[in-house]
Amino acid sequence: MSAQNKTNATNPSEQGSPPPDYPVESGKKILINWIIVALGLGGLAAAGALLPELL
């Protein structure tokens, strides 16, 4: 049976261009946000550790 006889066969040229790769951009933003959160929490922990010594 050839591809022309199949009802669900499509020509690759008829499929069009693939959609933009949104998950990669979203993943990069999520990673940057997690890094910012980790640095912020590290700063709070350092301030909390140094605060009793300063008072």
C-alpha cells in the first residue's frame, strides 16, 4: 500500500512550518527566576547569620 492510498498520509510540504519553540524560552525564564530566588534566600540566610553578631 502506497502513501497515496492511505487516508491519513500527508505530504511534508503540506504540513507547514513547525510552531515556535516557546517551552525553551519559558524554561530559560524559569531557570533565571530560580537562580534569583536562590541568591535572595542565600542573602537572607547570610544576613540572619550575621545579624546576632552585629547586635
